[in-house]
Amino acid sequence: MDIIKYISKDEIIGITKNLISIEGHKDVAHKESKVAEFIKNLFKNENIAVETKLIEKNRPNIYGRINGKSDAVNLMFNGHIDTIPGFNMDYEPFKPFIKDGILYGRGSADMKGGISAMISAMIAIKRQGLGLNKTVIFAGVIDEEERSKGTEQLIKDNITSNYVVIGEPTSLRVCIAHKGMEWIEVKFIGKATHGSRPKEGKNAIYMASEFCKMIYEELEPDITKRTFDMLGNGTINVGRIYGGDDPNIVPDSCSVQIDRRWLPSETLEFIHKEIEEYANTAAKKFGGDYEIKAMREFTASMINAPYSISVDDELVQSALKITADITGNDLPPRDFPAWSDAGLLSNHTNAKCIVLGPGNINQAHANDEFCSTEEIVNASEIYFNLIKKLCL
């Protein structure tokens, strides 16, 4: 393992433990600022060029950069520096500990293990004193757990790269596609009247119920029939329904909130249109009306779009070979089962993206979140070798 000539395993895991011990999420006053400050000091101590970009109060992106002969960035490591809160975890969430080679703590898998591996790879490259031909950067971004404002700022500031590695937990599998995520609210509008005279009103809950029935019986089977290579089919889920005031009042409004996971072969306009058609049918059946909107206040303003990259792309092939050499597992690329910032970077810039990081996605947000220390070290080696492959 080449990387440990320049940064020890203990140092790599030490960085991870330090990152986990710093709370950085929506429920603390300092947000991600202390995490960014810790990373900034790491880079400064290694003479790696570093800067912060304040997005909102106490919410800075953090950038580390090793310049090549060309200023154009060829490789970006993108990792979100926020986590979800500790909630009701099985242990103290921000007091990391290791047991039997497993590191426990909030963010160990999602994704401070990946961030520390990226930082460690940058440090090793700098310590080795390699003269890079092409520039590599680390982008530690805020807010991925909410609306991805950090990566959206990268795009607005034109901080782009030819290749991007997103360090989400993939168990060190190279992931080359994921679905998009769209949240949609349909509000049905009826006419209120006294519950003793229901025929004089227009029951919005009946409209919503009819709509949900059609979604389940008609639209969901249609969605299941459409597939995309590696991703399979899209999905639709009615996740929330609310309306009415009291049992003795015919409800004049009822809202249905939907999670729609969509494929690269579908369009945003299409998935909205087909949902609207069912909403229109349900509303008309009971003489009512409807409103439909995207729930942009809860998702990325630039759209949580799907993404995919060709298996033959240089980034994919390089990552597959390096990962197989380091892990001993020669595995094909796969899909990433969640959403990531690759959906923004691949759709709004010319970047080619993969998702590749230590930890299992099943541990993200879990009450017993953990990550293998071996995977974190192996991820550092993979990233280290990707820099040499793509930037020397």
C-alpha cells in the first residue's frame, strides 16, 4: 500500500475520528463552520492551498487545491461536510470509538469516512512532492443533507472539473448511475359544508383518496414497466396526506405529498404531467379542482436529477482497475441506491462523475452508524492512486 509511506493508517483514522467528534448539522448554531475550520487547518499545516466560501451564516464550503502545470481542474473530490443530527443513536453520536476494526459515530459512513480518505490522499500527494501535470481539488460542501446548497454554489461559482468523485458510502463499489428525486404536492380543492349535509359540499378527501387509489392501481404499474440499464424501474410513493378540520365539516382541501424517483430516460416535465392527469381525473369525479407543485423548498433548487456515466469512460475504467487492485475484489460497476450531488454536477457542468466511498449506504442515518477502518484506509489508497492516474 503506497499511501502509508506518506500518511500512516493511524493518522488517517485519527482524522476521521476528529471529524466525527465535531458536530456539523442543521440543529447546532455553528452549523458546518467548525468542521470546515478543522479541515482548513489540516490543509494549511500541509502547505496545501485552501480557502473557504461562506454560503450562509456559519455555513462555509471548504476547498483544498494542489495545482498542476495546468490550472484547469481535472479531478475533484466532492464530499459533504454536514451530517444529520445524532437523534436517538445507540451510543454517544459524536464520541467516536473503534471496536473490532469498526469505527462508530455519526457520520462515520455518511460521509466523514469518505472525507477523511479524500483529505488523506491529498496530504499524501503533497508530502510525496509529486509535480502534477493537472490540478486536483477537494470540495467540502455544506447542506447536502437538506438542499445541496454547497454543491449548487460550486456550480454558480464555476468551480468545475473534468472528473468528479463523490465520496458517499458505496462499500468501495464504483457506482455510475442513480435515480432522480422529485417531491410533488397535489392539493385538492372542494367545497365545505356542514357534515350533516354532505351532498351540498365537495369532499376534497374523497378526491385525494380516489387519486391515491389510481396512483396505486394504475400509475405505479406503468412506472414499474419502464426500466433503465442498471437502475431498473423508477418508483412512486405517497408519503403524506392531510386535510379537513373536523368530522362534522365536509373538507374543502386535502393535500397529497409524493416522492417520485425518476430515471435518466424520463423527463421532469413528463413525470409531472402524468401525475397531473390523474389529479385532474380525481378532482373532476367529485366536482372539485386541484393545484400541483414541486416541493422546491425541501429539495435542491437546481433539481435532484438522475445521472449516469458510460462504463467505458476513462474515470470509470481507472476507478474499477484501481479499486480491484487495492481491495482484491474485481467487481463490475453498479448503481447508487440513493441520490447524490453527482445529479447536480453531471447535469449542470461538463463533469463526468462516479460515486465511490467507504461504508455501507445501509448505515447512513442509522442509529448504530459505523464504518470499517480498513475501508477508510483502502479508500484513501484508491483516491491517492486516482490522483496519480488522472493528474500526473
